[in-house]
Amino acid sequence: MSASVVNTIPTRFLVISDTHNLEIGDPTLKDHPLHRPLPAADVVLHCGDLTHCGGASSYKKAIQLLASMNAKLKLVIAGNHDLDLDKYFWDTHLEEGDEPEDHDEAMEVMKGSLAQEAGVIYLDEGTHTFTLDSGARLTIYVSPYTPAFNDWAFAYAHYEDRFNKPQNTPKDSISIATNPIPALGQVDVVMTHGPPKGILDRCRQGNAGCPNLLQAITRAKPLLHCFGHIHEGAGAVLVDWASPGMASPEESSPKQLPGLDLPNKFPAPTSQRFVRGTKSLMVNAAINDGSNSPVNAPWLVDLLLPPAV
């Protein structure tokens, strides 16, 4: 067995996205997996859209939901529906009844004492490193941004590339990256709000994922890329980077890139043991479905991380 697999520490992730104001204790959702005792995990990952359209009270409910999860570390990003977490969007879209201070109030909830007591860390776009109690080191890249659609928050134009330096940007795009996704071997997990083009991104409008994000993921080949945003695409795919169509993703089918569809075995884990750079587990962890009903189960994912030493 490869040393890159032997010298590692098993690490369990509970992955969710698009909870959209889901509340603990709602009697109409008593049978949903998130309302039962959840399996313990080392890390919770929330891929954004905690709310329908923001608001400090809604973020407090999201923190309460996260507080109920049995993990010491809970990493969270925003999504396009979390309007007032995007300062630029909020400042330029104030409507009657909105206040500029709403952004500060939202950030206080997500980064203040309530979040800290719940073990929640709200992450801004970029690469972050954590040492877990197990001694494992987790390096994770995160971004809340998605291609512009219907004037929501955390948006970029379709020709803009947030994820690659100019030398790696496709020829029909312009790099605006201030926090590009790192190179191969430099990141364990990528958590974005939206999917890459052609991977768990199919909806009524077609494949809604980002081609520039796909370019970056193809370059970085993380152990796990988790996201949400496209509710209809919920599921998981194991991508083998050596398979036909992956070396030149632009030549692949426009409907779906090749990969092995995986069933959600929750509350049992999806366990993946492979040599870094050979495969990536892609998870669309949207809890809400295409009808905006919270029917999907979370994903429990076991990965092998390097030691912190």
C-alpha cells in the first residue's frame, strides 16, 4: 500500500448544504435525519445557504442547528441566499426596511460568542489549515461565490475566473482570483457553495456549474470537493482522474462528466481510501430538494488526512 495512504489518520466529516432556515424542533420535519441524534464526526462542513434571504434571527437558528451536531469543529461558508453576509452586495442592494448595520449584525452572529460556543467557524474565501484533536491536519479551500444568477449575493460574471491564476485561466475567461484554489497536493478538501461544470449540477436550466471551478478542481484534485446550490443535483460521484474524459474535461459530455455514482448510506459513512491525486469524491450535499423541501440526508464521509507533524 502506498505510503501516502499508510501515513494518514482516518477523519470523519458530516457534510450538509442548503438548509435554508431548517430549525431544530420543527414538528413537521420530525422524521428528517437532521432531527434525530446524528453520528459523531470530527468535522462538520456546511456549504452555504444557511437561510432563505439572511437576517440575524435566521443565522441564530442556523447556529442552533449546527450546535446540535456532535463534532468539535464546524466549518461554515455562506451561499447566495445569505444576502447580508456579503457586504458588497448588501451595501449596493439596500431596500426599504434594510439597514447598513444588518451586515455587521449578521457577522456578529456568525463569528461571535454564539457561534464560538457551538464550535462554529465561519470561513471567508481562501485556504485554511486546522489541526484536529486526532493529530490530523486539515487543509481546506473555501469559497461562497457562484456564477451570477437573478442578482443574488456572492456572485461573479460568467466570464470571470475566481479560482485560477491567469496562467491557468481558460482562454474565454479573465482571472479575478485573489484567493485561487491551490495546486495539486496542497489542499485536502475544497468546499464551495456551487458545483463545478458537469458534476452534480444538472437542473431545469441545464448544467449550471462553473467551468472555471472545474478547471481548478481538475488541477488541484482534492480528496473531497463538497458543495450544494443546485438542489436537483444532490448526490455523490467518485471521479477517477485517469478515466477517459477527465484529462481534457472540455471534451466530455455536456450533461455529466464521467464518474461512479455513489449511494448515500447515511447514517453509515461513505468511506474512501485512495492515493491523493488519483481520485476525488464529489458531494452535492443539498438538504433541500428541487422543490425546496428538506428531504435529503446529510453525507457522512470518511477520509484519510495527513498528520499535523
